[in-house]
Amino acid sequence: MSRIGKRPVVIPDKVKVTVNGKDVLVEGPRGRLSYTLPNVIDIKLDGGKIFLMCSGDTSTNDRFYGTARAVINNMVTGVSQGFTKELDIIGVGYKAEVRGKEILLSLGYSHPVVFHLPDGISATVDKQTHITISGCDKKLVGEVAAALRRLRVPDAYKGKGIRYFGEVIKLKVGKAAVGAGGAAGGS
């Protein structure tokens, strides 16, 4: 049995969970999310906690068991607290600006890049180089942050580009200068 799946999910006061067969709907102050459970997983609400039960003892069922519990826990956390991802833009002249539901990025290309934010995701930009992506769906927040990072992946030599906040990029060493009296000159 999955150790993660056995743990109950605690429901905070402001969150409402509705179960209709295999469909789970979670509503809270930051939004609403839904999830359909796999066929081998059953759910039970009891006293402000969600319990999941798994039918069968195969390793495939254990994977579903732990994953379903983690997804429901992330849904409850998302609608009550929300999730954020932070990105830094490194490079001379590289900057970002939020305009409504889109982010306008200058990333060294011949044209500005316009990134449209999906529904349920919001973004803020501090000092033109620090982007904060937030929303209630953990998966969608991560996908948007990854899509933004792919617009200009950090360079291996100078480190210019978009990176996650706190991400360390190991830089490669550039070409070394040929020393005096090397094989290139000589007389």
C-alpha cells in the first residue's frame, strides 16, 4: 500500500469539497478545481478529512493511490493558499511588462515576445526582471512558468536568459587565449 495514499487530506474551514461518484470538486476563496478519480480509488469524507481507499494490492493501484491523494491535497492547498513560481530575467536589455492578461517580453530578439496567460493564472513583474506567476492549479502554474522559461533558456556561457528564482546555472569556460610563444605564431 502507498504510504502517501494512506494519509488523510485535512480540509480547511474556508474550503468546500463535493464528491459525486468519482468526480471531486473543491471550492475555496481562490477558485474551484475538479478531478476525476481512477476506477480503483474510492473516496470518503469524514469530519473535515478526505480518506482515499484502494481496491486491490497491485503496484499499479498503489501508484494511482498515492497520485490521487497528492492531486487532491494540491487542489485543497491551491484553493485555500494558492501556488506561485518565480522567474528571473538575466541579461542586458532583457525585461518584462504585464499588460492585462499578457506579458510583453524583450529578450534580445528582433521583436518583443507576447505571452498570453491562461485563465486562472496571474502574473506580476517587479523591477522589470522578476516575474511571479500565481494561481490555484499547481500543474498549470508550473506549466506556465516552464513555457516562459523556454522562451529564452539560460545561455551556457554567460547565463543570459530566463531562469527560475534561485536556480544555479553552471557556466562553461570560454575559449582560452593562446599563451605567448605558442604554436600559433613563432618565428
